[in-house]
Amino acid sequence: MLGDCKPSEVKAFTADYLEKALEPCDWLALWSTDVFDVVVEVQDLDLNDLKACVKLVLPLQWETRSCEITEEAFNSLLEATQHKVFLIELQVVYNESGDLDQTAITLEHLR
């Protein structure tokens, strides 16, 4: 992915690669952390910071690990982060059309 780019060029090269390969918006993803998994809709990308602007998909679909999190808590967390989450925390929700296959592969490359 990075080829022979210089260390000082990695961030710009990565952002350029992601811009060409990722769908920019309107796709579902599983936002996965050490504490929870929740389905979100990607609304925009901030490739310079390697983040996506997301919103919760309702009805809420989530799973937690060793704690209880409410919809209100998810909303508070998203507000605190300005609805931006790291791209490496997102996994594309399967779509039979195959339209998001490249996006899924690209996120795997990023991870």
C-alpha cells in the first residue's frame, strides 16, 4: 500500500489512497471497540485524521462486553467525539450487491 514513500509522506499517501478506494458516505458499518460493537451509518469521511463521521442506526443494534451501555450513552459518546470515529474501528456491514467490497478491503488494508 505504501510502496516506496518516505516516512514524511505516509499520512498524505494514506489519505490519497483512502480517498480513491473508500465509498464517501451512506454505508453501514459495525463500530467495534474493546467495550462494544454497534451498527452505525457512515455519513462523511475525514481522511486527514483517518476518521469517519457516523450516526447510530435505529433501532439500535449493539453488543457490549462486561458492561451495560444505553442508547443515551452511545449518543453522548458520539457527541463528545463530534460523531467522528477512527476508520480502523469500522467494519463494513455485508451488502449482497458487492458495492462495498472495495471499501471493506481498503479498511482491512488500513488496519
